[in-house]
Amino acid sequence: MVPEQIERDIFVAAPVERVWAALTESEHVGTWFGDAGAEVDLRPGGALVIRWKEYGSYHARVERVEPRRLFSYRGARSADEEPRAGNSTFVEFTLSPEGDGTRLRVVESGFSGLDGTAEEQAEYAEGNTEGWTLELDELRAYLGRPAG
């Protein structure tokens, strides 16, 4: 069965401003999320490109920007493709202050709308479930380093 969405809710020991910067600024995104750089045009309709040495460049389109609170995009499933209906999922980050840190919620949805069989859709969702666990651990580690 294809899940409707993946949800991850984590605590990050960094203030909202630092978490926001890590999610939305090219120099940060290209370090903890990708490993070969990134481009972020932080406005609705803006382009987002995340690069990995091993996997190539993944393209997304920014959907919503509410500074220090909400950021979302629609990202293509495969490298070097622009997001469109049938090849993309919707990712939304919600940030909330919590003590000296930040509660970060990530929801990725739209797996059942992807081109391919239900089995392929479920495999992609399963891979992204594991992927978000790894990426969010990398984000926490990245933000645990001294700022600067």
C-alpha cells in the first residue's frame, strides 16, 4: 500500500533562525542536505536545486515561504528533471520555537500521484522514509557545529 505521506517530527538544539537558515540558504542546504552545492531562490515559484556527487542534481519549485515558520517545495523524483505532475512530491517544513531549540516537522506527500505502479510508488516512499531519517540526523549534526 502506498502511504499518503511521510511525517518526521524532531527537536533541533538550535534557535529557529539557525534552523531556518539551514533549510533555506544555499550555502547551508548544499552542505547538510546535498554534498555538492545547492541553489535556492527563496520565493514562491523560485527554483531550488540540490546537488549530490553520487546522485546528480535534483530540481524543485518553491511553493510557500513564511520566514522562520514554514517552507515548502515540490521536488522532482529523478535527477535532472523539472518537477511536474506525476514526477514530484510536496515537501513542507514547519518550525516552532521550543525552549532554547526548535521543533521541526517535515511532511512529504503525493506518493500515490507519482507515475508508475503502486509497488514503485511504495518503494519510493519507503526510500524517502529512510532518507528523511538520515537527512534530519545530518541537519542536527550540522547545526550542532559552532555557527560561523
